[in-house]
Amino acid sequence: MTASRDAPSDPVGKTVQQYIDEVPVWPDGTATTSTPLTPMQWRIWWLAAAGKFFEGLVVFMTGVALPLLAAQFSLGPAAHGIVGAASLLGILIGATALGGLADRFGRKPMFIVEMAIFTGFLVAVTFSPNFPFLVCCLFGLGVALGCDYPTAHLIISESMPSNARGKFVLGAFGFQAIGALFGAGIGFLILYENPSIGAWRWMYATAIIPAVLVTLVRLTITESAHWLVTRGKYPEAERETLRLLKREPSYPQLVALDRAKELAESARAENRSGYSELLSEKNRRATILTSVPWFLQDLGTYGIGIFTPTILAAAVGHQKEHATSIADIVQNDMLAAQGAAVIDLLLIFGILGAVLLVDRVGRIKLQVLGFLGCAIGLFLASLSVDFADPAKLYFIFAGFMIFSFMTNLGPNAQTYLIAGEVFPTNIRGKGAGVAASFAKIGAVLTAFLFPILLADIGVRYLLYILVATSLIGAAVTWIYRIETTGVNLEEIGK
């Protein structure tokens, strides 16, 4: 396709998704083999990916910062758990309280507001004077990241072609793993250059300027035409669809929506838009499918992710058992950060596998396979306590690496994707938000209880519990399965 070609005549009377899915056919009879993304679609994707990057960066960098925070604020095991759980509790609240507002006020406004809130609390965290203030700020960060769960998904999925929706949503979600890797890497570098208790402040400060830039650029994107239709705003929907699909040469040159279909959709939306609709007979299956497996996978993903340095220290024992100085604390933290970074690499490989396979194999099969793989990895890790070095090291790393790969190939990626697809447009934000909030109950429980259980029952039995939850997750996914691969979003929930 070249800019010198004349644009074809534009058919009219289509739905928003039909315009997005359409493959341009040019006057000379040639056509692209797939629907090419426009500059605006790519901008939306990159901005959504940035939000997931910040989540991985901040949440998982907390694991590296924990030993320094513990030393500076004299934290015990329970306080460790509070620090780990604060941002996750914020995500729990924000996903529903703010994410659900995307159904009322629109995808774009919440997409901007969430990043502005995130930036403000990021600055506040950096200058935290005491432990209670720090916890409040981490909670605020979580609220902003919670809003991002439904809004980032919706703003991508409602602007992408149906046959490629999965890989683009998961491609953006994969930046959570990249952010986690960067979090461990930044933590290590800052500790290397500034081996002091206060180094954790610089860790969080590194994200401030990028967050400001992302907030400003989000002001320039289009509103979801799907959402505008549910509000009966047809001229605005046509205008935003045309902005979204602006390309060279121009195609389509005009957008005229099928008002009969869209009027019926907006009428349905007006009659069924409350949270109670999630528990209706029509949507109950989708609510269970999106909420329960996500809850179960978050038990493992956040527990292992945040406390990987702690688990490595307890299982491998290469650190000084009793840090007696600031130098010992920093040295131990750097060692744990290196190990965590190696394991985090497998999160990236896992999400790459998910991106390549999701629109071919399907969401449900990958989620079930991933849960089973997580169980195998966690069981291998649990065997490490029966061996001495170097076998102990091999088992713990092999187990965690298998877990990291399989969770991002399967449940960590697919639960996020499915939650933004199985609900109709008028309650899609609420459905995805409630699913994310329910999932974060598991994450909060894990973050708070992990250090306590680790001390009370040990690594082996803690990992046995997570093996069981992974197997239950596979079973629930299969029993309540709804496959959305390649399905037009406008047809879901009808």
C-alpha cells in the first residue's frame, strides 16, 4: 500500500468493529493481507503498555526495596507484609472504584486520570518521611494501577481488529514483566552506585519523569467509539472512529454507522448497566470465569514475585544470615536482586509465548496449560529443601523459572485478557474491574501473610499450598470456560 494510490470508495452502514476489522481493498484490486494498524492505534497501544510497565516496575521493585525499608523504619514481619500489601490493596480498591467509572465517564478520561494519580503518589513515595506516610502513598499508587487494569485493556481491545486483539492486549500486558525486570535491575544498579539505606528513594524516583510524559501524551488519544455508541453519541462515535483509522492513503474517507444496530445496542446498554448485572443469569458464568482463576493465580504470582528475594535467601542461604551492618544489608539485597532478575527474564519469555499463541491456540487452553505448569514448577521448588547445595540451588531456580514462564504463558496473561473480553460493552469496565479487584484480594492476602507463613511453616508447605491453588485454577477455568478468540466484541454478551 503506497501513498500514491487512490483511496477506494467507502461502504457505509457498518458497526464500529466492522470498520476497525475491515481490510482495505484498493481500486486496482490489491488488498493488504491483514488489517494494518494506524498511527493512532499504535499510540494507544504504547501508552497502555507504559502503564503495565510502571505496574511491574513499582510493585516488583518493592521486593528489592523491602530490606532497606525494614532497616530504615525498623520493620518486623507483619510490617513487611503491610508494605508488600499496600499497593496491592490499592489495586483492589482502584480496579472497581475507579476502573468501573470507565463505563460512566468514558475510557479516555479514566486513562488520563489514573496516570496523573500515579505520578502524584510516586513523588510522595520518594519523599516519605515515615512508615505510615509511605504505606498511604503505596496504597495511592495501587489505586491508580488498579484503575489501569480495566481501562488499559478496554482502550486497546476496543480499538484493535478482532483477529489480532489478543496478541496486542497481551503484548501490552507483557510490559509488566519488562517492568519487573527493570525494577530488579534498577534496584541493583542504584545499590551498586549508592550503597546506603536511603537508596530505595532513588529507586522510586526513576519513574517520575517518564510517568509525567506518559500522562501528557495520553491527552492526545481518541475516545472509544464502542463506548460512545452505548451512550447514544453517534456523531462523536463516527468522528472518533475516523480519527482512530486515519492513515495514508485515507481509508475510510467517511464513517457512517449502522444506526439500527447501534440504537439497539445503546438501548440494551441503558437497561443493563449496574454492578448487579454481573451476577445475572446471563453474565454469572463470565463473572466466575474471570474472578476465581485470577484470584488463584495472584496468590502465586504476587507471592513469588514480591518475595522472590526473601524465598531465595531462605531456601538457598547464600546470604549472611544475620546482617550486622548497612553494608551487609545492601550486599544481601544486591545478591537477591540478581537472582530475582534472572527469574524475571522467564516472565518475558512466557508472555512472548502467549502473544504468539493466544490467537492460534486460544485463551482457555493456554490458561489451563499454564496453571498445570505453575503447579509443576512450584512442586519442583518445594523439593529444594530436601537437598544440600548445589542441588538445592538447581531445584529452587528450576522451579521458579518454570513457574515464571508458565504463569505468563497461561494464567497471569490469560486472566487479564479474558476479563476484558467476556462482558458486553456497557458493563465491560465494571466486569473487568471487579475481576481484577477480586484477584487482588488473593494478592493482598499473599503479600501480607507470606512473610509470616514463611517464618511459621517454612518454604516447603507454603509452596505446597500454591501447588494446590494452581490445580484448582486449572479446574475452574475448564468448567466455566468461555472462548473469545477471534470473536467480534460487539457480539459478546448478546
